[in-house]
Amino acid sequence: MLESLTVTPTAIIIMALVGLFTLVLPLGLGIFFWRKSKGRWRFFFIGCIIFPVFVLILERTAHSFLLYGAPGAVLQGNIWLYAFYAGLMAGVFEECGRWLAFKLSLRWSRGPGDALMYGAGHGGIEAILLAGMTMLSNITLALALNRGGLEAVEAMMGPLSETGLAAIQGLCANPAGIYFWTGFERLVAVGLHIALSVLVYVSVRRRDNWFWFPAAILLHTLVDMVTILTATWLPIAATEVISALLTLGIVFVARKIYIYERIIE
């Protein structure tokens, strides 16, 4: 049984396309916003820096004390508490990073187009690091597995643990089409980051609009919390559609704010 583990060529091709999509999407959006909204590339690259610093370093450090510390058993033992916790942590760290970025760079900004560029960079680097690198890793494993079986994988990675073996079995069992949902999920996530960037930008730019910053934290928390809960009980298609609908609502609000900001600039 284990000797016959393989990944279909179709699945490998789709993973490659999704990985390429995570690279093309943010760059394409950056070029589009640069031309159409006069956003500047420095904000795109600021977004690329803020995400790994605030999420992959600061948020993960906080998780090591909370999720894997004393409160961890309580949080992980209740799906509602865990979903709220995960959503809130993402909202707090990412939106605080966004706020700090706009606060420090406000003197450079020429308009709300910079918020779009920041969102494309923030969401884009997340797509590359979380989805694109995962697809690359999966493809590398799949090619090694198809070429020489588990022996080839162990020659590359070392002895496999039970968890590693289960991951490889899952990779082989997954239908090829499921990877399209990874691309769709990243598209929605980038849209959410762009919309939230507009809200936080306005909260920094206009003192009387300060409330959009806490609103961005709450909206981010809501989307992530609902996504975790629906993923627990519903098929992946339903989870991604619900997440997309919530994001579309936030995009609609952000679009109205963006248009107004362009008018009064």
C-alpha cells in the first residue's frame, strides 16, 4: 500500500499553477494600482515587510506563550474559543502592523492609492509565503515520491515521522481540484487585505475617522473566526464561499470610503 503512493500529474500541474498565481496576483495588482490609482511602490514593499514581522515573528511569539502555554488547553479544547482567539490575534497583529506602517509613512503618502498598494504587498507576501511556498514544497515531495517512492522522500528529508507519513498520504489522496480552492482562498484574502488597508489608512489620515481602525480589527476577527468555524463543519467550497461573501461586504464599504477619499484629496 505505502509503496504505491503517488501524486497524479494533474495535481502537480494545478499546484504549480496555484503557486504561480500567488506570485502573479500581487505583482499584477501592484502594477494596476500604480497605473490607475497612482499608488507608489514603496507602500507595496512596506506591506511585504510588515506581514512577516508582525505575523510570522510577533504573532507566532505570542502564540508560543498563549496557545502553547497554560491557556492553550482551554483554547484548543473549545472550537468557539479557539476560533475567536485565532481571529482576534490575526486582527490585532495585522491591523496594528498596518496602522503603524501608515502612521510612520503618512508624510510620504499622496493619496488612498497608497493604501491599495500596501494591501497588495501585505496580502501578496502572505500568499507567497503561506500558499506559494506550500505548493512548491508539495511539488518537490510529489516529484520525489513519484520518482523513487518513500525511499526517495526519506533520502531528501530524513526518516519520516508518523505525522510526516500522514501528510504524504494526504497529499496523495487529495483530489487534484482541491488545490484550486487554495488559489481562490488567496484571492479572497488579498481582497480582504486591500479593503482593510483602506479602512486603516483613513483612520490614520483623518482623525475624525479613527474608529475605522478598531473596526478593521473586529472585521478581520469576524472573517477569520467564521472561516475557522465553517471549516470545522462544512465542505471547503462552502467555507470559501462564505468567506468570500463576508469579504465582498467589507470591500463594498472600503470602496465607498476610497472613492470619497479620492474626491476630497
